[in-house]
Amino acid sequence: MHGITVKEAATNVVATKQVDSAIPCVIGTAPVHMGTERGTGKPVIAYSYEEAVEKLGYSDDWKSYTLCEAMYVLFRVFGVSPVVFINVLDVKKHKEKVAAGTLDLTDPEKPLVKDSGILLDTLKLGEYAAGKDYTVRHDENGYAAITPIGVTIDASVKVEYEKLVPNKVTAQDIVGGYDAETGESTGVELVDDVYHICGVIPATLIAPGYSHEDTVSDVLAAKAKEFDTVFSAVAACDVGVNEKKYSAIVEATKARANTYVVPCWPCAPLDASHVVHRSVIFAGMCASTDADYGNIPYASPSNRPLPLDGLCTEEGEEITLNYKQANAVESAGVYTAVRLDVWKAWGTYTSAVNASADPKDIFIAIRRMVNWHKNTFVVNYFSKVDNPSNTRLIESLVDNENKRIDGLKNIGAVAGGRIQFLDADNPIGNIMAGKLKFRQKLGFWPPAREIENVIEIDAELVKKALGGV
């Protein structure tokens, strides 16, 4: 068009904060038939809700399309970015053929095929030719909207198409694996590829709608401990998604003991038709907390106001939880919520609290801080690999790392720390074999879980107030 135009964009209710220290990686199903990224063989990164919708599509049917829950909640409720998505809904595998679809001609100029998951490139309208007699797109409801081109679509036309069937996705699809024949990875196994494809390191692994299944949570835990050989994350796994009794959750989590796993319970209502899994809330709380602390994960994502009110099961049944009950759940290593002055996130422990007393194993904040430090160290000094192992390399690494730790100490992120290159750790045989070992000590702050005040009545103060009677 010759001239000038002005367009309006939808109001962005929540200002997005970029948080690199707490990037969620979400594994699940997306309505990829409405997006540009239709494959299952690679992770997809998005820095905004709009970008995520463009790439992966969006549907309000969160039970069928689990990535949409994380997409909406992380970007639009918590306002954090980026988010990495791994879709497992395979357009070649998780589909079915519809041989006799129904054409809605309520508006003859805008016929609709009112079905979800339609793969538009498979849609056939009798003898009408796509591109010549009509065009087709997905409307805001996900239906196939047809626009006739100089023809009138007959109401009796035979409608055929293929559609996605999300409920064909199983826990094994989420787990995924590596196919030696095709050389492709799928599901959780794709976490190994995130850094190389997306250029970021995921810090929280979640699979809402699936992580309550043991096969999925076990694989998430193993991948969180070590992915791509050198990185670590935390796996937030939902437990007892339709359990209403807090005592049952406490009992069920006694056998869990993994520093890389944070069990999450229960869900929370977003509105009358949407429920949010606690694992998604955990991912959002970690990112929003880090954003308030300089993009460094040294603060616990606990006792912080939640943008979601209430507790419920996955099916939406209301759950009540008082302070005493919430403490019992939290003490068992489960991330939960409680209403004090307002609704607060409540949980400082990983599931390792059931078997360990080591601060680096049991506290979420310290575990995340250790992970972040390990991952950062790898990225910062990877460029030194294969350089000459001379004094310049050793001194440079030691000096740079000690300056970095001093900087963290100055802002209160750590109590202190030091890295050393000791002769005892580096015999000449190891050096000649190209192996250098450094030794580092760090002081990470534990969360102030218990604050006690001892009150005593002082009779002398009363006596003085009465004039010394």
C-alpha cells in the first residue's frame, strides 16, 4: 500500500523479564499443526508468548496440549523468559484419518470444519481443489476455516482429513530416547541438545501432565543430574495430582530422596476452566525470584507471593491446606503453597531431605546455586581446553575465578570462596597427560528456615512503669 499505516498490538499485561539462570525446559505436547515448528526432533526456544504461539501454536485445551499450559503461565502469568519447549506430538504418528467430516455452512461464505487438530495439508473437499477453489486456515478456535474462491461450496460435499490425536501420546513418548538408525533424539533425551541448538542452559526440567508418572519422573531426575555430560538442572515433578489428602502426599514422598528432584503438589486454579500444575508454578517462581536477585539463584523460591490463588487437584477439585498441614508437606520435601497474609509459595527442600542432612543436597536454593556454578564454570572456561597447559593458563583461570567469586561475595550471593591449583593434585605424570585439576571451596547461604524469638515477662519493667512501687 502506498502511504502510511498504524497497527495495534494486543496489550502485554505482564512485562517479561529475561532470566538466564532459571530457564525452564518443558517437555510435552503442542498444537504444532497451527505453528511453524511441526517436528519432534529438536528443542524450540521462545522469548515471548507471541513467539511461542507462532512456532508451536496455541490451544486452550491444556489437557491435550500440555506445552500450552507452560507457555501461557510462564510468559503471561509470571512474565519470565526465555522458555525452551520440547514437543513430542508427532504429526506422522499421533494422528487418525477422518473419512466423513462435517462441513458447517451456517455462514456460506465462511464454511468451517469444526474439529480440532486438523492437518490442513490433508484436508480434501470432494472435487474442489485447494488453492484454486478455496483456501483454508485455522481460526482462533483451531477449526479449519475455508474461504471459497469464486465458487459455492456444496453442503453435501465429502470432507476428508487427518487430525492429531494428543491422547495417543504416552509416557514413553515423553521419555523418548536416541534412535541409532535415524540418528535422532526425542523427548527428554533432547535436553542434551538444548545448549547446542538454542544457546542456553536449562535450569528446570518439567513435564506437566506427565511428570507424576514414575517412568517420566525417573528419567527427568536422571537427566537433571547430568545432561550433555557436563551440565546439571533440577527436575520439578508433580505428585498425587488428584490426591486431596496432605497426609497421603507426605507418606508417598518418604521413599523419594534425590537432590535433583523437587516434588510438587497440589495444582492451582487459574480460572474456571484451567488448572496449573505446581511444577509449572515452581519453574515460574524460580525464574521470578532469580530476576529479583540479579539473575543469580541464591534465594529460595519460597515464602514469596504467588500470582495464583487457591489449591486444587488436576481435575479442579478444591483442596484446603492450613499452616500446620502445609509445613508437614513441605518438611517431606514437597514444594507446595499456603495462605498466610496472601498466597505464598512454600518449600525450601528437595526430596533428598528424606535421606540426607547435607545442605547442598537438601536445600533447593543451594542445589540450584551449585548447578548454576557448575554450568557457569564450564561455559566460562571451556575456551581454555586444548590451550597450552602452562603457568599462564593456570594463573589466568585461578585469578579470573577468584575475582568472580569475590564479586558474588560482595553482593551477598555467597559467603565466600576460593579456587586453587595444588601440586599434590597435579603430579607431573598427569600434567604430561594433559590433565589439570583445580580445587575449589565455596560458601553458599542456606535459607533462614526457622526464626525463633524467646519472649520473657520482665516484672522489673512493670515495677518501674508504676513508679517503683
